[in-house]
Amino acid sequence: MHSPAMDHISMLAMAGSQRRRSFNGALLRAALERAPAGVVCREFDPSCLPFYDGDVEAAGDPDTVAELKTAVHAADLVLLVTPEYNAGLPAVLKNAVDWGSRPPRPQAWDGKPVAIMGATPGRLGTALAQRALRESLTGLNAHVMPQPRILLGGAGTLFDEDLSLTDAATAERLDKFMAAAAEWARRFR
Ligand code: FNR
């Protein structure tokens, strides 16, 4: 029997660190492994984008920028996994937000369901980075999932040498987060 609730959700996932041993990259992979049935995931690497520059834009979107805009437009849900740098979000992720906010209208974030998470070895779990990211996206009329939140502090103790998630409590929270994110996306379809 066809049920709208079972329709698939296409999710675009981006991490704000491309560091080889990035905790946020590891968190993103753990989240994708826990995506509920019916969620189809695609990753986008924001470090492939040039830094936003109005002159570059005026000459026509570079291919990677066009790819980002198309991918965000096409996604039912965007998952952003952010490190915290100096009480804010990394430039590479903000740059993706900025390019996505540019014409043609409607810009890519307008009305887009977004889920945010982040990891840090520090204690506050990227609270400030997530707040900054949430504020930018809300200003762009994205629908940022309010709850549950994943603010992962002490990240150095939660993954093994291969950066696989070993902490059972975090795994359980991730399961709930990913299920909630899929439901969040369905609300806006
Ligand atoms: C950091 N780090 C950091 N951590 C934090 O919790 N709050 C902060 O404000 C900052 N500030 C900061 C600035 C800069 C420039 C760097 C390089 C790092 C530490 C950061 O959380 C840590 O390096 C993470 O491991 C980065 O994420 P990935 O690369 O592991 O995903």
C-alpha cells in the first residue's frame, strides 16, 4: 500500500571540515550510516567552492557553485555538520551558505528543511557555531530543525582509531536525530 510517509527523502550532507581525521567528518559518516529507511543520502564537499566573490559571480557561477545550488534545491533535507572555530562556524561552511543564498530567486535555502549537528573535543559541543549557522539559515528562510540537537563535546573519546563511533549513547541519540530529521523534511513537502 502506498503511504506518503514512506516516500523517500533525498538528503544532502555537508561537513565543515575536510581534515583527514576530522571528528565532524566522522560524525557525518556515523549519521549517514544511521539514516532511516527511505532516506537517500548524497554528500557535497564545500571545500570545492571558491570563496564568494561578486566578480566571480558576475562572470557566471563556477561549475561547483552551480552544482551546490542545484543540489540544495533538489534536496528534501540538508544536513550540516559543523566544527566550531573561534566561537563561530568555519569559513568553508559559511561560504557554502553564502553561495547558496545568491540568485536566481528563490535562493536555494528558501523554505529548505535543514538539520544541524557538530562535534568538538571541547566541552560546549559547538553550541556557538551551531547558533551562528542557525541564525544565518533562519535569516534565509530555511526551516532549521529546532529539536533534537546533537552538540557533541569531548569528541576525542567517542570514536576509535578508525574514527568509527564507539559511544553507544551517542549512537542512540544519532538514531533519534536522523529519524526526527526525516520527519522534519516530510513536514515541508
Ligand atoms: C578550534 N577549535 C575550537 N573548538 C571549540 O569547541 N570552540 C572553538 O571556538 C574552537 N576554536 C577553534 C579555532 C580554530 C582556528 C581551530 C583550528 C580549532 C577546536 C576544534 O573544535 C577542533 O580542532 C576540531 O577537531 C575541529 O573539527 P574537525 O576538523 O575535527 O572536524
